Amino acid sequence: MAALRDLISAQQLQKNDVERILSSSKKMEKKLAEKSIRPRNKIAATLFFEPSTRTHSSFAAAAMRLGCSILPFNVSNSSMAKGETFEDTIRMFDTYADVLVLRHPQAGFAQIAADIATHPVVNAGDGGNEHPTQALIDIYTILSLKKKIKGLNITLAGDLRHARAMRSLFYLLGMLGANITLASPQGLEMESSLVRKVDEKFSPQINFSRVPSKESDVLYVCRIQKERFASPAAAEAAQDAFRIDSSFLQGAKKDLAILHPLPKHLEIPPEVDASPHAKYFKQAKYAVPVRMAVLNEVLSF
Amino acid sequence: MAALRDLISAQQLQKNDVERILSSSKKMEKKLAEKSIRPRNKIAATLFFEPSTRTHSSFAAAAMRLGCSILPFNVSNSSMAKGETFEDTIRMFDTYADVLVLRHPQAGFAQIAADIATHPVVNAGDGGNEHPTQALIDIYTILSLKKKIKGLNITLAGDLRHARAMRSLFYLLGMLGANITLASPQGLEMESSLVRKVDEKFSPQINFSRVPSKESDVLYVCRIQKERFASPAAAEAAQDAFRIDSSFLQGAKKDLAILHPLPKHLEIPPEVDASPHAKYFKQAKYAVPVRMAVLNEVLSF
Amino acid sequence: MAALRDLISAQQLQKNDVERILSSSKKMEKKLAEKSIRPRNKIAATLFFEPSTRTHSSFAAAAMRLGCSILPFNVSNSSMAKGETFEDTIRMFDTYADVLVLRHPQAGFAQIAADIATHPVVNAGDGGNEHPTQALIDIYTILSLKKKIKGLNITLAGDLRHARAMRSLFYLLGMLGANITLASPQGLEMESSLVRKVDEKFSPQINFSRVPSKESDVLYVCRIQKERFASPAAAEAAQDAFRIDSSFLQGAKKDLAILHPLPKHLEIPPEVDASPHAKYFKQAKYAVPVRMAVLNEVLSF
């Protein structure tokens, strides 16, 4: 039951790691209600080489709730312009902080940072690769809604090629025995090597679809960006097919839960927010306790 | 004597609310001198959809002095670009923080936020509508300088049409029985429906003027922006008439107090800073204790 | 042994001031390892009128490690656009914070701020003038590496005309009795009036050179910017002559220590990082404890 040093990828996690973090998240939910806080001599540096509001804010809130201070860095206001290497920036913040929370537009840079830093690194999204804390939040949400993962019909819908959070989640769902439907427009499928890896390692039931399924217990929606398509017409058609609106919800399973990592745009119009299926605001609420559990894990309080 | 849940508008305040907040501000002034601080498990999110240095900084300082952490958000570095609605952004920060301090360029958005959020919302300026905490700071300053409001001759001078802080202050001055002179260039008068409302509700003495009055006990100056006028010449003339410089001060009442919400520009040249009439830096100093009192009120410590 | 009120210039320091701050820095190094922190009712405003990552971040980290809160200000997101004077901005933050850490593109502005503010001001770099805390970090690093300054051969290499940190360091090295070599391209020499002042006051051994010397005990490298030269060819030649790469290191003194204020660019290629001579990451590590000592000094905890 050793604590993790870094959290870079969902693929580094064993089942008992996931269970330990989720059980710690539960305790963190309670901690949020406490009146005062124990101030710790710990600094979390949030290094965001790509803009982000909610990932950044929820990591910052999580660190604050643990009694840590936040040292923010974003690339727009940095010395990178002076020609400094990524490696030197990491070395520098490693001398200021006790944990580095890193968002980077390029896949693999969280691992590079972890190789250099003497302090723990938590991957807050690296390019089109992974976003492991988001996936843990998603698993925590599904468990809190459905009390189990195993045997649940879960559809991941949208641009599965570019959504890093979907990749991390797919791996964890496979590990935990969900029946997974991968629904995506042509050309935006989940990377086949990852599908193969999950299949070989965990043999979950995996289906493929061109439309989101109403038969799911959980429908996880992510954005489809226009820029991904050859023509505006193709983009329009795909966005229409993957729009979860009130007409889609007619005939959906009674206890269908709709999740979304947010921010949402046209893929789920505001009319759906009031529906009992809409669980994405509840999901958003779990970001802080789960990220508290992850920071707590790597800081080994 | 119940605490307020939100502070959206001066017009929601009863006289006893104002008295309670001002008396709490007095206590907060003392708290500022304490050596150590009790760290609280509370986060104040400062959501600024419009740039601000001093409103933001003084709210942040106030929250820090109460032992809270600050979660800053400004629109330049946000997910709004991804097409998220204002409502969703509020919902999101409502899951991270214990109080939302909101500045927005559009009138009414503080109320919209308060309707959505489960946590208290404090209006830090919404378009041309209200800026209630500034007005409370102003009232606190006048009381500390003059020991009373009732019967005092107070001139509000400048662009009264667009200055939200002036609108909030006008309402509170009416409530507290000041003799009010509204001095503004043509076309930049205080909105007539608000004048009528204050008149009907509190029947204070209200005068109208085209120039700032030297006969005032308190002269409250705000900026007149060139862009508000049809011609550069009209702008020039209005700015000249409303400039409070050393020549204006010749013949002013001996104990005239000049206030300004700051930042000031050409409307009060630096030569006036050394005058005994200049009280705007003292006024600025009260921003932190009064905002501490407001945050303390809505957080119900 | 009175504490300093402000830290504006290395030239204001007496030898016993330097010794006291360095000895306090040693204690701060130990403090960094403590588990919890005593929260203080103190706010450090970091007023950066010029972008900076590491000076800002290390000052912020230092203040956090002392249990203070940070109130950040940078000019891009400020009311300066509304035409406010520098003086008014200082007055304003003086009402929010207990210490002002100031970076400004113009020489002398730290002193202007100190003249206005009622709270201590720490100069975090003012134009081409001074950067006293960086110089204290450098002295601390050399002492930790070499156990002495007196009699040590120390070369300052690069653009000595524009590097404020070099000016502050040169003064302190003179005071502490180093043998100093000033190595710079033509036209980028250390200002002669400062050389004269250090010579008259402390009479250290001062040599001048057009190339960095391999005979040094300490080689302190700073950037040479292309824009400083009349022609690209002249820039190229100077940058080549001052590049510290592995071929330069062949034949260098066995215990030569290379320092650099960072961020480094082409003047020290990454190949040198692994060399035992490279001490700049160690130097960077001392930024936090030394800045803690300085903040502690002026805040008089």
C-alpha cells in the first residue's frame, strides 16, 4: 500500500492504488466541512503551459483545503520568452515547491518533468495523452451514483481521438470491468493501440458505435471541435449526431447518468441541465476532494 | 439582526444592516494590527470579468486578513473562450469556494450569480448598476471624518450617469439623511428613476448643479471620460469645470473633505494630494477593514 | 545590529548587515524542512512592473514559507492603464500590505517607492541599477561552496553594463575582499563610476578582461543580448567569446564554480549542466532561504 511518488498516467495505477485514492477522497469530502485548517509548510506549484480554468482552480482549491500555499505559473507571464528550456523551468520550480502540478500541450512532458524533479509531479493533462486525475474524478462520480463499475454499460461519446481525459478514463473503466461503448465520428476513434492494450490486459466488453447510445447506464460526453473535420458539412453532421439534447433524452434509460468534464458548449444545451439525467455539476463537485486525495497521496502527509 | 446572505445592492440594505457592517468594520480595523492569524478552511473566489487592481486587491487582502485563501479568476485567462456560459462558470466556482466576489461589465449579473450560487455572492461592481462595498467604505470614511452623515452637505461630482459607486453611495446617503448635491455635466446626470426612488423613500434634501460646490462639507469626485461627449471641445469644457485643483480650493470651506474612489487621473492633479482637504488616501485605507466586515458578514464566521 | 527598514541597494549595506542576513539565511534553510507553519497576519505585495518568473516566484515562496500571504500585482492587469501615477499605486498597496517587493524597469524607482511607503520596500530589480537580493544569494552561494570570499579569484563575465545583479554583486564582492576580474565585450564594461567607488571604498584587486578567465575560482556568467551590438557579426563574435561550453571547460581550474542568475540561454549550453563545475542550480536553490531572511529582516518578526 505504498503511496505513489508521481501521478503521470492512469496506466501506472494498480487496482489497489485506485481504491486507496477513492477511499481517501471520501475522507477529503468530510474534511471540506471543517471550520479551521492546519497550515502546512508546503507549496504546490501549478505550472500551466496551456490555459485552464477549472483544472487549475480545482487543483488550487484542493491544495488550499489541505493547508498548502499555491505558487502559480502560466506561460504567458514567464521567462520562457527569454529562451529558457522546459527542463530548466522545472528545475527552478522544484527548488521553490513541494509538489509540481503540470499541464502541458505536448504529450509526454509530465513524464519528462517527473524524471527531472526531486519533488512529486502530478499530470494535469499532457497534450493528447493523459489526464489521470480527471479520470479518477469520473470513476469516483460513477461509483457515487451507481455504487459499482463492474458490469455497468458506459458509453464514451465524442472525439475520442483527442480527448486525453477519455483515454485515461477508458483505461480505468477497463481495469474495473465496465462494459464499454466507444462512440465517435469516423476519424475520431479511440487510438487502436490503446484499445488493444486495454483489451489484452483486462478483457472488458468493448463495443464501437457511430452514435451515443440511449441504452447506457452512463453516457460520458466530450466536445467535438469543428476544426477536426475536412468540411463544415461533415463537422455539422457529426456535431448533430453527438448532440445530447432533450429530444435525445426521450426514450433514454430511466436512470441514465450524463457526465461531461466541462466546460460544455453546444454538445449539451442548457435545456438538459434541469433533467434528472444531468450529473455533470455533481461530477464537477468531486474535483476538489479527489484532487485533495491525490495531492495528499504524493505529499505523503 | 440576521446576517446578509449576499451583498448585491445598496438598495437591499436596511439602516440596521449598514450600522452593523460599519460597527464590524471598526472591529476589523483593530484585527489588522494582530500579529498572527487564525487560518480558516474558507476560500474566497474573486471572479473578475472586468480588470480591476484596487477593488480586487483590497478584497483579496481583506479575505487574507480573515484567514481565508484566495482563488482568483480573470476573464483573460479563462475557459469562457471555449464558449462556456456565465452560469456554468458560476456553478463551477460555487463548487470550489465558500464565497464569490464578482465584478462584471454588465448590470444585473451579480444578481444572476446570486440566484445560481449556493454560496454567498458579493457584488464588486456590475456594469453601470451598483458597487455597494465601495459605498460602505465611503460612508465609513465620512463618518470617521465628520462623525455624522445626517445634515451634512455632500456633493457628488462628475459623471453620475455611469459611476456605479456613485449610485450606491447616493442611495445610502439618502437613507442616512445627508443634504445631497448632484453635480454633473449635461447628459451625465444621475438616473432620474433612482433620484425619484431615493426622494420618495427617504425625502433627503437633493440639489442639482452644473459645477462642484465649494460650500460642501464633503466633495466626492469621480472621473469624467472623454468618450462620453459628442465633441472633444465639450469634453474639454466639462473636464475643466469639474477639475479639482489648487485654484478651486481657494475659498473652499475650511474643513471641506475631498473623496475619490481612485484611481484618480486629471480630475484631481497631484498638487492637491498635500492639501489638508485631500482625504482619498485615508478613504482608500478603509477599503480593507470594511471589506473584511462584509466578507465576515456573508461567511457568518 | 538594528534591522534594515528597506533593502534598496547593496550600497546601503554594511559588512555586519551582510553577515546578519547570511546567518539568518542559514536558519531559514532549516526552517524550510519544518512540517507545519505559523500563519502570520502579514501580506507581502509583489509589485512587478516588469515580467519575471523566478524572482517573483522565489520571493512569493519565501513569503509563504514565513507564513505570509501574497498579494500579486503585475502591470499587464492593472489600473495604470487608467492613467494612475506610480506614486498612487505605491500608496494604494501600502494600505493593503505589510511589505512591498518591487520590480521596475526604471532605475531609482525602488527608492521612490521607499520614500512614499509607510511599510518596508524590497528592491527586486530596478532598471539597470541594482538587484541587491540576487547579490546576497550569490554571496551566500559562494560562501557555501568556498567557505570564504576574501582572496578568492572571482570573474564576472558578460554584459556588465546592463546587468543590475552584477552591479550589486560587484559592490559586495569588493566589500568582502575578493580579487575581482571584470570580463566584458567592448562597450559593455561595468560603469566606471561604480568601479571607482568600489576601488576607493574597499581597494580590492580589480582586473579587466575581454574574455572569461579559466583561472578563476568562481566564474559568474550573465547574458549578452544581441540587441546591444552595432552589427550581427559583432554580436556573434562577443557571444562566441563569452560562451561557456564544454570546450571552454577543458583546462579550467579543477574546482572552478560556474554561477548564473538564470534563466540561462545560449551562453551556457545544456551540455555543461552535468559538469561538476555547474553550480547554478545549487545557487538557484538558495534564492528562497536568502529572500526569507531579507523579508524576515524588514518585517522584523
